[in-house]
Amino acid sequence: MKITNRELMRTAGLAALHLSEEEMEGARSDLEKMLDLAEGMHSIDTKDCASFDIPPLPVSALREDVVQNGSGKAAALKNAPYANEDGFIVPKTIAME
């Protein structure tokens, strides 16, 4: 399957890739091979293959959700790298003007 420049640029943009002209040609070739492989899978005869079903999880595999009050403020702050009596201390990440 042939890929147009527009499709290749769109795909590279969605993947946040900045490709040189040489890299674009390599990427085009790779994508075309992948799409050809996927198209070829349509011709595989699977009528005699057994279906593959994922068994359901047992009903008791997950614990019941129980509302709790937590372990308390002191226990939560005990292992914090930076904390005071009011809570966690975190570095400022947004400058206020």
C-alpha cells in the first residue's frame, strides 16, 4: 500500500516525530511494509482454526471496595520527603505574575 507525503507527515506529527528527508523515506518504507503485511492477513484462511476465547475472571478475584477514613494525617506525612504540620511541601512549578 502506497503512503502519500501528506499521510506520512500527518502520522509523524501525531507521533511527535521530527524526521529528516532520509528518515521520512525509511519511515515510508517501513509503514508500507506493515500495511502490506496487515492487508495480507485478510487472505489467510482461518475457518478451520479454533476460536481463541479469554476465560472470564473468577468472581472473587477482586477484593470488595470498602470505604475507610485512611491512616490519618500524621501517618501519611511520616515518610514524605518534605512536609510540615499542615501537609506536603512541593516545589513551585508555575510562576505567578
